[in-house]
Amino acid sequence: ANGNIAAWQEAVIGAEAGGLRTEEVRVNVGDQVKKGQVLARLQSDTLRADLDQTRASLKEAEAALAEATANADRARRLQPSGMISAQQATQWLTAEQTARARLAVFKAKIRADEVRLTQTEIKAPANGAISARSATIGAVVQLGQELFRLILDERLEWRAEVPAAELARLKPGMAATVFTASGAKVAGVIRMIAPTVDAQTRNGLVYVDLADVQDAKAGMFARGEIALGKSGALTLPQSSVQMRDGFHYVFRLGDDSKVVQTKVTIGRRSGDRIETVSGIDATQKIVSDGVGFLVDGDTVRVVAPAGGAKQRDY
């Protein structure tokens, strides 16, 4: 099958704070990063000033709450004796509740300001490799703007395009071998078979996890093979099989050095080898070449070629 090599999952890392200037960029395309590593920093002076202002307002709110609490305690002591009016007591008690709410507001704002301050550090969400970078020093980023792309765990997959008729023969867990542009072999395993087939090409995608990326790169086109299984077979060179009258024959060497034309049933082919399903067995000697010049009953002799191995000759 043929297909593209792609990132198993590519994370888009963007800005969570808008309107801030980029002060520092620490990584470039191809760099390997760890989870939590700082990739870039945004300008934080304005946010720090806002945080300091909120903290000062919190101190003011704490002082106001202390005063309101003292007045409320006085109201709770004096109201039963009638020394203050009910209206005055209600005002002091209400002021206490208002001061508590105001204090809670500033505490929440401090937490929000601290979160915004941490967002000025753009961090890697996981281990991986930087595949794209659009962050530049001095640029003012907008909320949600993409700054980096990260290939999670540097994990790649081969997305093989397989004809619909062949998909039923494939299952997750089957082994695959992917050949990159340089000719290197990369081992893989089928992770998933797409549940749909492209209506135009009638091909389905088979996702193959690559065990060792080596020189494989995301976006690269690659050819691969998926092993459906293994079985033993009795094979001959294709040059030893002759077709006559719609049947396949080989010439078997008899005990009297005469060849016997033998009908065989052929099966699968692999390279220059052809499987023989029936007609002969592995103990018989078969003429390997030049069968077109033989007829049943010809006398032949076996000679040793230059390599030393025995060869059938005539």
C-alpha cells in the first residue's frame, strides 16, 4: 500500500492572554521539549501592575471589613438594650456583609490576575518535538493565536490507503513494514482501520503506528507492506514450469536419467518463484531451465556448475 506519514497527534499551542507583546522565544522548529517547559514569554509588566493594585485594594477591603465587623458587634450588643435604633443596627450589620463580599471579590480578582500572569509563559503541554513556529519576538499576540505546533511524544503513524476489497483482510495488531524515501525500513503495527471508505477513490485508511521513526518525517510519502500471515510452500523457479494446452507441466528426472513430463497444479507466486500445490514432492529432481526444448522421455545428464551446486542439464 501507499500513504503518507503523519503525526499521531499534533497539538496547537496558542496564546491564552491577548494584547501582549512577545518578549522571548526559547525554541525553534525541530527542538525536542518536555512537558511544562517554557517555550516563549509574553510581556508581563502591565499584568504585574494590575496584580499589585488588586493586592492594595485587598488590604483596603480588609481594613474596611475590620471596621464594619466592629460596628456590627457593637450593634449586636446594644440593640437588645435599646441603646441604638433598629435602623442603625441594620445599617451596621448590612455594612459588615457588604465589606465581606467586597473582600471576597478582591480575593477572586487576585486569583484571576495570578492566572493571567502565569499565562504570559507559554509552556509545552506534553513531551514532543516542535513541528511549526509562528511566534516572533516583538509581535503582539491575540487571544487564541497559534504560536507553536507540537508532535506529541514525537510519535508518527503511516496512513496507508488500502482498497475497500482488501480492508476485510486486515486487523489491528498486524505487522507492517514501511519503506521511507531513503529506502530505510521502519517497523510498524496496525493501530486502527478507518470505519469509512473514500467515495471517490474507494480506498480506506489504515493507521499504522511506527515503532522507530528513524528518518521518517511527518508529511512524507511512503510505500509499505502489511504482513497478512505466513505459510510453507513447495516452490520452483518459474523457468522450470511449462504451460501446454492450458495445463502446467514440469520435467522430473527419473532413475534412468530420462525426463518425465509431469502435470502440476500451481498456486501463489513470489518474485521468480512459483508454488506447486500438487503433482510433485520435495524429494524429486526437476529440470530448472530450458524446459521448452525437452519432450517426455529425453535423456539428460546432471553436471556441476561453476558454483559447485548440482544443476539439472540435458
